[in-house]
Amino acid sequence: MTDAGGPSAPKGLMLRAYLLVSPLIGLAAPALLKRRLARGKEDAGRMAEKLGQPGAARPKGRLVWLHAVGLGEVLALRGLIGAMAQHDPGLSFLVTSSARSSAQVMAANLPPATQHQYLPLDAPGFLARFLDHWQPDLSVWAEQELWPGAVVATHARGIRLALVNARMTEGGFARRARAGRLYGDLLARFALIAAQEDGTAARLRALGARDVRVTGSLKSAAPPLGVDAATHADVQRALAGRRVWVAASTHPGDEAEAMAAQAALWGADRRWLLILVPRDPPRAAAISQTLATQALPHVRRSAGQVPGLEDAVWLADSYGELGLWYRLARAALIGGGFDAIGGHNPWEAAHLGAAILHGPDVANFAQDYSALHQAQAAVTVARGGLATALQSPDLPAQADRAQALVQAASGALAPLAADLLALIKGRP
């Protein structure tokens, strides 16, 4: 196999087998996408992008293509895009993702000179159509999902590949190790690999990666989520005098804790208002029923309603508005900590001045929460302890300490950005 910077034919049997059967993905794609559309998981107006058909024109000049899967991973790329643009203001950027929710939120948070598209399904014809149109000068993949067909097709064209913000748990490592040389054959095609922490770096090396560096998480360095200024001003006026807190990216266990805390707070002082932002907005109807059984008067964002003093909860059953909710809140319970989910991203709240509270389970963000706790910038809340935590006089200082961490992180991206741009200059 040639070095990771130049084209090579796949040699691993697992990778050969995958590429041999990958044309079947193209045959199954229309039926698969139709079923997903019926379940609300695809964007009807942009579904052709999953077949490699471009939804926008390619900008002139050099283009960096960055890919991530989920919403948090996609939003985390914005800081890296900004750092690369500072080095080379003439660059354009293409961000691809897979999930519909990531596209909806990214649309409101696109950096300058950046477009979003869906990544095509991993079939040769779709990928060739995508690469023929966009002709990227560099391909940057984030976190841990690598699509074998896309990686091989990109590498075969002499386009340099980089893996950034890599994170791999022991479980993820075990699954990939069972695939034999498949993952190692893919990693060998990457000219630069940057892991979030030492454990991930060691697992990547064990799978066959070379020269893995540790650069930390991109999430802490991402710029603040955007907001519509007029909407923010209107809502701020409507909630004047309320003691606003947010429960964000929640699951049922988080919601049970949040509702119990709000019942206690609102029962004692009607100024308290909980903005409840479920991780999955289609669950809103069930959440609304639970709020009713808990005797917590509420209104729903999706219905265009704004809470009055008689309302205890604003059910924010909408996509892409966390930038608004965090700006309004004195504190935020970050979801995923009470449901064996492993927690969710705390840095978006930190950027916008909301003090960070979370449940006991933050395994998926252990490094992030460790940094916050070392700086006394986040608090672990035990079951039943949320109402007390929300009344702590230290919350404003805690929020200030978290903001200091994100400001420091944003300045640490310059070396990685420079190394990525050097890959373009070194491209054959």
C-alpha cells in the first residue's frame, strides 16, 4: 500500500468484499429512502442529494469538504472552518452530514463561504457523481464514522484525507476490531489523524492508524449558536421578570427530574419558568400529557404560544433554537445524564452564559465534563437535587468560568487548521 497521501488499491479482504457488494446499495437506495421519507427521516426537497445529485453550484477556487454525522458533530466543525478561513480567506467550504436534523440546524448556523449538502449513500455511482461535481481539494472527516466507499473513492482521486475530533470508546473499538483489517485499511488512507484524547488515540493506533495526534475536542472551540436578533428581543421582553432555566436535549429521565424541580420551584415562586427542549421534538405530545398529569401549566413553541405568568413550562418542541433558549437562561440542565445515554454537549450552553448542570451519566463526554469540573464550571446533580442546584448563588460565577474555557479553546485551533491547509499545498 502506498503512503496515506496518494492513491492505492484496496488490499484488505474485508474492504474488497465491501466494495464488491456496494453497488447493491445503489439498487436498494430508492426504496430505502422512500421508507425513511414516510417516517419523517428524510427531507423530500433534498433527497436527491443522497443519490449524489448536487443541490447547489460548486464555488470557484479551492474547496474544503468536511463531513460529520450527527447534529453536535456537524456544529462542532464551525470553529475549525473559522480557523482555516483565517489562514486562507479565499477558501470555500462544503459541509456534509447524514441526519435531517443536522441539516435543519446547520442552515441557521452556517459560517461564511460555507454550504451544506447531504452525503450520498455509499454506492459507487452516487459517490462518483458527488465527487465529479464538487471536486474538493481536501476531505476532512470528523468523529468516528467512516464510509468505506467514500473514503476509497476520494483517496483514489488523489484528494488528501484527514480525520479530526476522533472519539472511540472501548465498545466502538471492539466492534471495529471484529471487522478485521477493514478499519485499518481505511485509516491508512488518512494523511492526518487527530484524536480528542489519549484513549481514542491508542485505540486508533491498535487498529492500524499511524502518527495519531491528540488535539482535544472541537466542540469546546465551536462558535456560539446563532439566533435571530428580532426573535430574541421579542421573547426577552415577553419573559421579563421570569427566572428562566432550560432543560436541553432531554430524554424521559431528564424530563422527570426537570418536572419535579420545576414543580417545587414554581410552587414557591411563580416567577420560575422552565423551557423544556426535548432531544426528539416529535415526542412533544407525550411530554405535554405528562406535564398535564404533573399539574404544570404549559404552552408549546410549535403552536406559536408564549408563556404567561400562569404557565410553569414552555415546551420548546422545535428544531434549531438552542441558541435562543441558552441566551435566555440563567442555568441549563444538559440532558442525557439520567437515562444511561452518556450525556450531551455542554459547550453550547457554556458559550452563551448558562450555568451547566448535568446528571450522573456523562460517559460520552467524560473528557469535556472533566475539564469543566476541574475549572469549577459545571455541577453534577443527583436525583432529586435539581431544585436546590438551581438556587445556588454560585451559578453566575460558574457560568463565567465555563465561558473562559471556551474562549481559551477557540484560540487553540490555529495549529490544526494550518496543518490541514498544508495537506492541500502538498497535494499532487
